[in-house]
Amino acid sequence: MNRKRFITLMVSMLATASALAGCGGGKSGSQGAEVQDNTPLEVTIATPQVGEAPPKGSEIEKAIEKYTNAKLDIQWIPSAAFEDKKNIMIASSEMPKAFKITSNATTLSAIQSGLFWEIGPLLKDYKNLSAVNPLYYENIKVDGKVYALPLFRDIGRAGITYRKDWFDELGIKPPVTLDDWYNVMKTVAEKDPDKNGQNDTYGMFLDKTYNDPAASSAYLTRLAVSQGAPNKWGVENGKLVPEFMTKPYADSMKLLRKLYQEKLINQDFSVVQSADADNKWNAGKVGIRINTVASAAATSQDNLRKAVPNGVVDVVSYAGASGVLVPAEPGNNGFYVFPKSSVKSEAELKRLLGFFDKLLDPEMSTLLTRGIEGKHFTKTDDGKAQFKDLSVFNLEVKPYRDSLPSFEVTGTGLPLKLTDLQAKGWQVVDENLKHVVPNVALTLNSKTYSDKGGELDTMIRDAQTKFIMGKIDEAGWQAEVDKWKKAGGDKIIEEYTAEYAKQQKK
């Protein structure tokens, strides 16, 4: 090839490459491998309303549109009406491109019927979506596949929030073993740490959610997991086993039974509301606050300060003889699915995933969790964000923060100015992530549980309370477990075990 033809060819190739680049290239997650249209992406979203719905074209919405090259149309649906509206939209196939839903029977049925795109194999192509802890996606799998993007919430939230001033005065430390728990409860209940001469303090104040069958945040589950029990469901010799059929869980129940018998915990725990337990803590009558999360330790301090200005609060992880062990929580506040009826092609799906990927960039993370500099927050001398007026933030920014994927404190955005106790609470949450115990049945299907789970859960829950209160002995408890097994429990174990084995082969 002569020199003139070579130069002509190179100029032609460069011109072509330049024209292609001008089309707005790359996969939506900024990968740059695929050429795509660079016109603003139409993003229609339906989500439950958080507080007052923001006005169309708000400052936050415009900032999101500009950064992501998107045109947003968010349908805010009042929370009370959302499930009915969701079911109507699914039945009519008139769904938005991104649909925020939660896990329940109708959601599972819709996913299994093929209404939504599978996105699991695509996630690796997006730098932010692929960087999050895999457990976030594991926790929302259906039949072993990922169909949704979670609204991220912390997975390892459990923490022991306690009165450090009392513990120091009494010469005790946060409990680790079950014997430690007993000694702490006895010491705080009997040694008058508030020095008022009355027998009115509690090591902990239980409420009726202590053994919630649905929540990994339930106190009895947290305690038992720290001692080596599974998180709701575990695996023994290839067979699924419920937490309450394991020794560490039984030992934890026996501890509560002993505490109840010796009047070291509140005798009305089976009927107490969570708000009443909160009030006892706030009044300065409780040594360990068990119905909260580690990241809220500073809030517990603030609430206590009104009644006990000099009270000192601290926070640590739940731990047992094997070290820190905490139950993994689902890690989401709902999730986004992408209906095939409105997202017509994989190319469009990839652009939508790119939109959500960009929301986790530092600039968008700051916008969604801090707002706009000068209006919602100011920057401190050490380069952190400090809220100017939380009421304005809650009105203008919080609806977006709570409805779009973001990490409030542990994300890539501008760090928040934290007090020492706030920082420690979030550090506990962060460290816990290395020590979480997953619920192995969280994404497994059981027809029997779908049909009868509620009544079977109630059967076991009532039996636990009777055992702790001394109304039945160990033989009586075992009889209740046997009754649960005959009423459908054995079938649930069988179905979960089969599902688990099937997933292990994939």
C-alpha cells in the first residue's frame, strides 16, 4: 500500500471511530464496549411514597437526571395502597421500567412466572453493582437466580448497646457466654446501679418481639446465633434444621427461663410492646438495650440523656466462645425488578442497570445521602458533611434516599461528620459483615410453609414463651416440637432440604 492510500485509509478510520464515539458509547455502566444511543434514557419508576412526595422536576431529581443522562418519571404510590396497586399493575402488565417491590407470595409468583428480566449474569459488567457484598444478591435469589437490585440496608446490624457507666461501676463487662449473660442480668437487677434504693433496674427489658419468627433481628435469634446456633435455619448432615431444634438455641431458651424464674427479667415480657421497652431504657432503668441496632447507639445515648444527663452508653458486637457471630439480616428495604412488558430489549435493560450503577458513584451517593452542598449540608474543615437542617433534608432528599439504591454511611459519598459513639456504632456494623451467619432457607421455597407457615410459627412461638415462663418443662417443650413436626414441620424440613440440595448442584 502506498503512503497516500495508507494516510487516506487512516483518516477514514479515525473519522468513523469519532462518529461512533459521538453516539454515546459503551454499556450503561461506563464499560465502553458497546455502542449505544446517547439520548437521555427514559426511566419510569414506581415506588411506595416516603413522607411527602417530592414535586415533579425537583432540584434533586434534576441533579440525578443531569448526572445519569436520564429522564425520570417517578410514580410515588401511598404506602397503604401500594400492595393493591402493585397487584393490579402486575395483572395488567402495565408496569414501569423499574418497579420497587418487596418479598411476598405475589412477588415470588410474578418472578417465577417469567414477568421480569434475570439480571444476575449482567451485574459483573457494572463497577458499583458488582462491588457490593454478594450476600445482598444471595438474599433475594429466586430459584437460585437474581432478578432484582436491592435497596441496600446493612446486613450485620446487631449490637449490644449498654450502660458503660453502670458496667464500670459494677465491675462487669459486656456478656459473651451464657453464664456471662446470667451474671450481668443478676448484677444489674440486684445491685441498684441507679442508686435510688429501689429494686427497679433490669439487665434487659424484653418485649413480645423477642422471638419473632420472621426477623433475624429478634433477640432470641441474636443471642442463640452468638452461641453457635443457625440463623433461623441451618444445615446438619445435608438436612435443613430450624434454629429451635439446635442445642445452642435450647440453651439460650433455658437461660431466659432461669432469668424469668429468678425475676431477673420483666415478668410481663410476653405482652410488652417495643415502645414500652424503649421507654424503660430512656428512663434509665435498663443495662442492655437489645431491641435496637449498633448504628443507633448514639440515638440511645441521646434518648437516655433526657432522664440521665451523665449516663454513658457504649456498643459492642454480639459474641460467643467462637468470637463475633451475628445473624445476617436480609440486607434490603425492597428491591427493583425490571418488567419484560416495559423493558423491551436486553440493550435497554443494560442501560437501566447503568443508570442504577451510576447512582452508587461518589457524586450521586453524596446527593442521595447528604443532599446539595450549601442547602442541605456544609463541608467541615476535615472534608466531611454536616447537615444544616435535617427537617429540610427529610422533606427534600430523604424520599429519594429511601427509594433509590444508596449506602447511607458506608457508601462512596462524602463521609458524614460523626460523634465518637456514632462512628463506633457504624464500625460495629461494618465489622459484623465479616462474621454474619446467613439464613440458609431465606430464598428457598416450601409450599407447606407458604400454606401453613403462619400457624406453625405461632405454635412454636407460644411454646417458647410457655417454656420460659415455666408453664411447660423440657418434656412439654419437646412435645410441642413434635406437634409442630406432625402439623407440617417435617414437610417443611423435607421441602427446604430438597430445594437446598437442588441449589447446591447448580
